[in-house]
Amino acid sequence: MSRLRALLRKETRQMRRDPVLLRMMLIAPIMQLFLLGYAATNDVKNVPVALYDADRSTDSRLLAELIGHNHYFHLIATPDDPRALERLLLAGKAQLGVYIPHSFHRDRLRNATPTVGLYADGTDSNTAGVAVAYMLGLLGEQGLRWQLQQARAAGVGTSGVPQLLPEPRVWYNPELKSSHFMVPGVLGMILMTLALNTAALSIVREREGGTLEQLMVTPLLPRELILGKLLPLVVLSYVEMLLVLAVALGWFRVPLEGSVPLLLLMSLMFLVSALGQGLLVSAFARTQQEAQLTSFLLLTPSMLLSGFMFPIQNMPRVIQWLTYAIPFRYYLEIIRGVFLRGAGIEVLWPQTAALTGISLLLIALGVLSFRKHL
């Protein structure tokens, strides 16, 4: 017992002298619990909806009000051009598009079957399926009210009055295959995990082994040392991306509808952001254990707050603002847009600009922190 007590005292003192490890083990999990406890939800609400009203009647305005005041939906746009519905769905700004034809009110009064076009972005198969079901329920309930009103006014049974007929169409992923939604996101997660961990551990391993100082006494400049460390990781990550891409296309049959050069260019910018985070981790971590723990603490929020598993619009407003600082959020929108919707730079330029800016900022901060430490 005396030997055991001596070892326990030694380990306790060693832990007390490592404040970075203590903060990561005690404070970070509590922060993650509060952050992810609100963000990790599969509830479908605040689904962005765009509505085109060609009828502009009291009935069509009533439908628009019902959709706008329902907590499951968020009416983001009521364009004057029906082609705007496709543009909003293609850009990922809307997940549902509602088209009310110009004959809607007239058909209802003439006991013809009033129809409503319903278009869903099937990129997120789970959200699309639930959102379409909610919208069909909402339209069906209002259609039943109109049917009962007309039946009472005419003194006939409800079977003599046509019911409202929504016509749903799912775009970009008509079969609602979950693999088409998840596989592109997994590709991005693999890239981020590989680049961040290898960048952090590569430099920390040199420092922990005492060879970093030996490299610095050589004629190598700090920027040359950083480039020499990071460029092989970029090549390795690109090879990994191509392998995963081949599996996604060949085995999982995920359609690649968009531009391959755009996908490769944005993957490079995303790798830059991950490598910048790895440099920041290496500036503060003294051991490989600290580097791995810090990388894990960065990867978990990136995975859960980026829209990879849970829709961002379901999260509280404060957490939604935090997601704008996560590079994976923008890369996820880009890669899913390129894969499934065939979106180009003319649609994805906001995500492209944000990802490029954050990537350059992270790599600059990583380089400056590395130089300052040296």
C-alpha cells in the first residue's frame, strides 16, 4: 500500500502540473454537453419553404398564412416568378417549394379538384420525407375543412365534393436514399479527421521527441519547415479523398451531378482549413496525448454542428450563429450541392467565399502561432 500511495501522489502531482490536460478533461466535456445537448436533435421544425402564388385569391392567401404560422415551417420567400422556386431549391435555401396554380380558387368553387404543387429537396432524405408528410397533413386538413363547408352549403355528402389534391415531387434524390445524403458528408469528415490529426501529431511528435530543435538549427526557414510538413499531408489527403470518392461512386452509387474541378478545388480549401486547425493544436499541445484530445474536442462540434447529422435550422438561434464559424458546414453544403443537386459556382459562391476566407484565416493563425512559439 505504501508503494501504491507513493505512485498515486506522483500521478496526482503530475496531473496538477498539467493545466492544459485538466482543462480539457474537466471543462471541455461540460461545455460540449451544454452545446450539443441543444443541437443534437432529430426533430424536424423550421423547414424553409418557398411559395409561389399564381392564384392570389383569398383561398391561396389562407394557405400561405397557414404555412407561415406553422412552427414546422419557415416561409422564407414568396417569389413572383415560379422559376425562383427551382433556384431556391437548387441553392439549398429552401427545402420545400409550394406552387399554387392560377385556377386554384376557381376549381374549388366549381367542385373540380384543386391541386397544389409540392416540390421537396431530397438531398436530406430524412428531413425531406418528414417535411413532405407534415405539409401533406397541413394541406389535407385545410382541404377537409373546405370540403365540409361546401358539402354543408350544397346539402350533400362530402363524397360529392372533391378533396384538395397535393402533388408532391422529390428532386435531387427521388428515392430518398439515406446513403446519397450521408456518404458525401462522410467523405468530408474523413478528410477533416485525417488532415487535422496528422498535422497536429506530425509537429507535436517532433517536439516531444526533441528533434524539432534539431530541424530549426538547420538552414531551413520556419515557413519552409511548415511547408515541408504540410505539403505531403495535402498529397496524402488528396489520395485518400480520391479513394473515398471512387468507393462513393462505384459501390454506393452516389450520383455526381456537378463539376468535378469545383469539388476538387473546394476540397483543397477545406484541407487548408483542417491543416490550419492542426497547426493551432500543435502550437498549444506539448504531447501527442494533448494533441489527440484537443483534436477530438474540435472534431466533435464540427461533426454535430455542421448539419452532418442534425439539420441546422432545428437548432436554437444562438447555436445556429456558432455554426457559421465551422468550415465543415460550408464544405458540407458544397459537396452535397455538387453531388446531388448539380449546383455550380454561380449558386454556391457564398459557401465558397466563406470557406475560402475561413481557410486562409486558419492557416494564417496556425503559421503565426507556430512562429511565435518557435
